[in-house]
Amino acid sequence: MTITLGATISGYFLYNKLSAELPDIKTLHNVQYQIPLSIYSKDNLLIAQFGEKKRTPVNIEEVPQQLINAFIAAEDDSFYQHPGVDFKGLIRAGLQLALTGKKKQGGSTITMQVTRNFLLSSEKTYTRKLKEIMLALKIEHEYPKNKILELYLNQIFMGHRAYGIAAAAQVYYGKSLADLSLAEHAMIAGLPKAPSIYNPITNETRAIERRNYVLHRMLELNHITQQEYENATRQPSTAKLQSVSPEISALYLAEMVRQKMFELYGEQAYTSGFKIHTTINGKLQTTANQALTDALHAYDERHGYRRSRINKTIDFHELPIIGDTVPATVLSVKSHLATARLQDSSVIEIPWENIQWAGNPIGILLKTGDIIRVRQLPNNTWALTQVPEAEGAFVSLDPTNGAVLALTGGFDFFRNKYNRATQSKRQPGSGFKPIIYTTALEQGYTAASLINDAPIVIDIPGQENEWRPENYNKKFYGPTSIRSAITHSRNIISIRLLKEMGIEKVVATALRFGFTEDQIPKTLSLALGSGYASPLQMAQVYATFANGGFLVKPYFIERIESNEGEIIYQAKPKIACPACDSNEELNPNYAPRIISPQICFLMNSLLRDVVQHGTATGAKILGRQDLAGKTGTTNEQRDAWFNGYTQSNVATAWVGFDDFSPLGNLETGGVAALPMWIEFMQVALKDTSEIPLEMPEGIVKAFISPETGLLTAASNKSGKWEFFQEEHVPTAFISGGSATGSDQSDEKPPENLF
């Protein structure tokens, strides 16, 4: 009697002590599963996932009944009958311990597993087991059976970083739950007992044994028929390790998002199930990737085949796929083609027309047994190739609000994660000249103003030798209009303009366009773009010309959603409003205007001429009149650029070496970078209407003599129409080689002609 009373009192105090230590089971009402960060394009295509645990929570209503039956049969066949604890099983385990001194696995219900996975630590002690029992009873009192089962099916570890049944279906079969077969149901249900031992990837034999055990239990519990059982047990294992495949490749952009999310949320970014919807357009991103790849291969092929560069010390099957280049072993060489074997043992043919770029007869270039690289062309034929040594970047923006539509920062993200689109500091070269010409127009120069393209010598303080700048082709052209100068990218003209206006005025303009002080050298070399910028920043600069004169801020995250679908961030970019009047432009929702409509119109007119008549005439293949932009080439062709746009899309293409080596003779922006831009715009502008350039108020047309910049008679066959700001229209008239007009003396050619 005393012993019984003592035991009762001790049990009472132990129960109260343990009860006070139990976690709150009501937290299961709002479970926060560890779910990876998912990144999507604007058109909802998966770009990437970040996070250690692969998990896709599902509602119990989404789980096929036979999959539920498989788990019940494998883990807890009395789940729907017991109160959370299988007392018979616990008694059996207790007797086993008393008789043998060994702990026996068993007696643990699905509900008890929920308590372990959500509420308790993983330590194995008798105290924890008692807490587990107490919590299981409380949970069954608080939650319906299906809710408990839902928690369990979403939380359990299934091997290979998969947590929960939906992740397991994807990782092992690449399927949704609804598409699984009965044999696959049983295989998945057999995993929780020992995910490493019964894993179909690492131990297929044991996994099939476990699967068949689960099927037999389902048969015993009348969940399946004898025929279904026999059919399922005859099935071979179809499991193959799958990965969640991105639907588009935008790895540089994905890394930008990951860094931003980590900056905001720390490690929680990878476990909270955030869904990031970016501004990326899936079709344009794919096009940008291909355009960059093709441009780099084209450059590389112009500079010869590097047969000796292939590392033959590495086993053929260990050679990596880099970008679109795939290792292959030459099997045979004929006069018109070669055959080769890929790493997956498939045999391909390489026709001579896809080899001849390498510059030697096929029999000299290739020998049987050679290890080469090949790539598949858009027409599905195979070509001899090599990993490009030069690098590139491409950015496309929506000029109305700065949304990043496409971005790629290099040939292969896995080879080099350096994002040249955003992180590089490269000289923009002649791509900077529109800043100078914008300043000139604001200072009263006109598109017809004449500047003397003649040799100039500049003393540089502290240096022994003077600077004698030249045009790219080393020629001089005498008096040259600003329109012709920007069209043909005359270096001397921009230097003389900068010298005449003063560096501080151009610096002030550059700052308005988003440059910072440290990016802008305070020397005359600024006229040739000697500062630095990234391709993303150059796209931002040209967006101002495309959108009517407004500075938009590039952004790439459209919205952030919680795992429950709640929008926790929505981008609200400031937009360009070219139709707004000066008062409406003050609205804080609008981007700031940084150049007037008149200056923007004139710059658009000038930059359209670059495409129609100047250094970017290759773009005329697009067959449009609304294309504008500027090539850029730096000293010794270390950088090749094209910054171009229409009113609906602005894009910057760049090619160069990471170590700043020269690209080589004639590798200008129009040769190395422009083709990338053209290939992209062929898709981006398809089915879009041309937008004519509309003259704003304050702009007039006048018929002038290009040789003088003065008004001329309509009969002058060399005359041409030119645009002017009203206050800067020439008033002098040229006739028969002499200028006339009442205010002729007010004209100041010596200031513009020097």
C-alpha cells in the first residue's frame, strides 16, 4: 500500500514536472516548414532554387489515397483507431527491454513521430519518450487525424535532401504526386524507416525489398488486390536522382537575387519558402544568352583554333561541359566530315562547313583519337569549337521604368561567377560621347555646329610627352558638324568640344545621368570615355534617351511572396512620363527629368544617324528606322561596346578580356559587340511597330548648308534639313559661297570653328 501510494505521488509529481516542460502544441497550427528560396521570371518560369532542404508542402487533399494507404501500412496501421499512442506496441517494446536488456524499435505512432519532428529534440532518453507520449495524446485531442497526417507527410526526411512526400516524388521520379504509380507509392512510403538503407538510388536491392514489404502490408490491410500486388512487385525500380531543372537560364541574375535576399533576411532567406518574382522576360533572357554565346564564338573563331589548349591529362569522361561546348573524341576523319563520340557514348557527325573556320584542311586539323570540343548549332548540326577566351556581358532594360528584362554576365556562370554585367569597371569609350554632346547642345551648340577635325597637341602637367590624340582611323577631316562627328565617332571633335566647354560642365551632366565622381576623370581623356562603368550602368544612361529624358533606376525584383502567397514586397519603380507637363513631372511617382524634351529629341536624331549612316550600320539588317545607339571602342580595342535602343527596349552589349588584354586589330564595338545586340533585337522587336520620332515644341527644321551650318536656298543641291532648338536656329544665309543677313555679324563661327 505504501509503495503504491509512493509510486502514485512520484508519478504525479513527475507528470506535473514534465507537463511544465512540454512545448505548446498550438504552434502546429502555424507550422513554418523549411522551404527553399525559389526565383521566377516575370512570366513565372523557374530560374533557380537556393536552400539545403528540398520541400514542397501539400495539403492532405492533394495526396493520393493509395499513397496515404502505403504510409499507414508501412508506419502505423492503427493510426485511425489509436489515441495517438499505440499502448500495445509500447508494452511489447517494454517487455523486450526487460527480458533482453535491448531497446527495440517500435511502438512509435505517426503522431509520436510528429512530436519528435516538430516539438522535441533528437536525444534518445526515457524522459523524452515520456514527453513524446504525453504530447501525442495532447495533439490527438487538439487536431484531427488528417491534419496530423498532413504534418507528418510534409516533414519527414526522405533522403537526398528531400523532406516530405512531394519533394521525394520530384527527387526520385521527377513527378508530381498525382503521377506516381502504386509501386512508386510503396517505394516512397518505405523510405522514412531508414532513408539511407532503403534508398532506391544508393541501395536498390534493399529498397525493392522494403517496397515489396509495404505492398504486402497493403495487401493484408485490403488496400490493394492480389493482382495489383503481383503487378507492382514485378516492377523494376524506376527511381533516378532528379534535380529541379530551371525553366530558363539566368544564373547571374539569380545570384543577384540570392545576395539581395541574404542581405535582407540572412540564413532565413533559404528556409522560409520565399518566392521571388523577377522582372526577367523568359524569352528575352534565353535570346540574350544565345546572343552572347554566339558573339563570343564568332570573335574566338576570327582569332584561330587553339588545338594545343585542350588538357589531355584529364580523363575524357571527367572533362567538364563549359557553356555550350561539349567534349568529344574523334572517331574518323573524311574529306567532307568527321565523326566523334560524346561523353554519353552517342556518335555525331561534324560537316566540313562547321570545321573550316579553323583554317586548315580537315586532315591536318583533326586526327582519330583527338579530344576536341563541339557545339550544336541552331540548325541542329554539330560544329568544331573551343571555349572562348574573351568574355562578354549583356543587359536589356525597359526604358520606361528600369526593369531588367534580360541579363547575362559571362559565357559560363559555373566556370566563373564574376558578373561582368554589374560588377565590371570598364572604360565606356565612345559610348560616353553622348554625354558630351548632350552638354554641348545644352550650351547652345547645334547639330550643325562645325568643329575643326585637325591635329591637336595637349600638354599634360607632370608628364614629359604631350598627348596627341587621333581618330580611330588616324585621319583628320577638317570642319565637321556635330551630327557627322557623333555619327562617325570622331575623337578629335569630342576632345575639342570638351576643351571648349570646360570639363566641369560635362562632369555635371555625367552626374545627372547617374555617374559618380570617382567614375569620371577630370582630364580631357574623358572625351574618349576614359572613366569606368558597368554594362548595366551604360544601359541606364541610354534609357534616358529612349524614354524622353528621364533617369530611371534599374531594378530586378518585381515582388516577394511568402510561402503562403502573401505579397511582402512589391516594386514601385519611378516611371518616365514623357507626356507629362512640367508640373505633372513633379509627381513623386515619376522618375526625375534630367534633360529637356528638346535636347532628348536632338540626341535621338543624332543617335539614330549612328545606325543609319555611321559606325553601327550593321544594325540596318533589322530593317527599322527607329533604332538608335552608339558604339564604343577603347584604347587598343580592350573593350568593345554597343549601347542601343528603341523606345521600348534599351540594351548594352560588351566584349572584352577579364585581364584587359587587347581584343585585336579591327575588333571595334561595331564588329565584336554590335552582332550580339542585333541578334537579341531580332527577337525583342519582332512584331513591334516602329515608333516615329516626334518633334516636341521648341524644335524647328531649317534647310542648311552642311559646309557652313548656315541657312541656304532650297535650290542648293548639297543642302539638307536639320533640327534646331528655336533659340539656336541660324539666322545668317549662305548664297553663292557668302553669308548674308541683317544679323550676320551676330554669328560667331570662330567660336565653333577652331
